Amino acid sequence: VRLFVAVWPSDEVVDALAALPRPEAPGLRWTRPDQWHVTLRFLGEAEPDVAAGALGALAAEPTVAELGPVTRLLGNRIMVAPVAGLDELAAAVVDATDEVGEPPGDRAFTGHLTLARTKGPVPPGTAGTPIAGTFPVEQVCLVRSRTLSEGAAYETLERFSLG
């Protein structure tokens, strides 16, 4: 089963981001607001029971995530809302799940919500929209990812309270 560990933004943050302009452009695909999340660690193919056991031992405190200051490109094909304040939590998740799924790798954590993907250049003016907001992070979720013809579908399998 393809898994990742994530946090979900508050309804207020989702509503604020959903109200941003969504210009149309060839090859530009906006993600669905109900799928917005911050991936703390991608596990890849892993057994849900093994991942849940590792996350059950997670030692991390609740925190607050902060959006902004502007939407930006991550690489040249993904537009994101940057999310700060989750670095320590992501590191704790990596430590707790080190032996689960794919090796974590050396790539630094970059907190973000993916707003859009493109097969070509992002239209000028799409990124750079001011955003602001915070949301409490009091739990992490073990999430199953399935690829469907209409895009990815995510299902929260289990929630783990922090603190």
C-alpha cells in the first residue's frame, strides 16, 4: 500500500486558499481543496500496520503551522502555498518511521500545500499571490495514496495525537 504521513490544514485555511484566483492555462491542473495536505514523510510502499506501529511511538508536541508569505513555485512545475513551523515535527516523523517503507533520503523538508501542477511553464502572475494564516497541528495522519484517472485520491487510515 502506498503511504505517507501528513497533516491537514484547518477549514479556515482551506477556504482562504480556495478563494485565491485560479487562472486557466494549457497543462495547468489545480488540485482539489479537499486533498490539500502537508506531507511530513513519504513512505512509499509499506504495510499500514507497521507504519502505524512506528507512528504510535512518535514523540512530538503540538505546534502551529504558518502559511506564506506568498504562493511560489517548487521546482518549475508545482505551485505551492509554503507552510512554516513543521520542520521539527517532520524530523520527528522521519526518526520514528526510519525503518518503514522507502529510506527517507537526504532531501531537506520543505513544508507546503500543493495548489497546482503543470506540464509546461506556470503562467506569469500565477505564483506570488500573498497568503497568510495559521493552523494548529495537534495530530499527524497515516494516509493511503491511490492514483486514479482523475488524479490522486487520499484516504486517512489512522490519526495520531501529538503531545
